[in-house]
Amino acid sequence: MGYDISLNDPVTGEVLELDVPHHMRGSTYQVGGTTRAWLSVTYNYASHFYAVLGEDGIRTLYGKSGAQSIPLLRSAADKLKDDVSSNYWDSTEGNAKAALMQLLALAQMRPDGVWDGD
């Protein structure tokens, strides 16, 4: 179980495409990369997201534009430790931070999109 988070077209609601494929990996990913502005993030990090993003956790992003989310994602990531585990599923602050940094990268690539997920 987790979050499927994407940046969508504000008019059509379709997941936005990127100019080149990205190879960001979450709980699921596409072998060979994808041009979709999308990331799957495990629910295992939820407690860290609540701690740095507030009562809505990662869902705080939903409905915000990529541009609006950039400072929010930076601030949240800055509050987390760098204890990344080699096991993606481990609920470490570093693993949660890595997911936030990937979402930040997507927001920087498509600031015109609107976050949606679940």
C-alpha cells in the first residue's frame, strides 16, 4: 500500500509528460524509465511525512501546483535526517527525504502541473 502521486494537467487532469524519461524509483517503477510525472511512494514513510508536512502528511501536496510545492518540499526535506537505508521499504527519515527530493525534482520539471494522488 502506498501513494501514487502525480503532477497533472490543470485542465484535463491527465498525468503530465516530461521531455525525457526519468528513472526515479519508488515502491513501483517502470523498467527503462518513464516520461510520466509520477512517483509511487510507500506508506511506510507516512509518519515522517506527517511530522514534517502536518496533519495531511504527503496529501498536503494534493491540489497545489508544482511551483507552489517547491518551497514546501524543500522545507520538509530539510527537516529530515540523511539516514538512507539500502532497503527502500525501511521507514527511515532518509528514505522519506529521498522520496520528497524526487517529488521536488518532478515539481521543478513541471511547475505548471497540479499534484494529485492516492
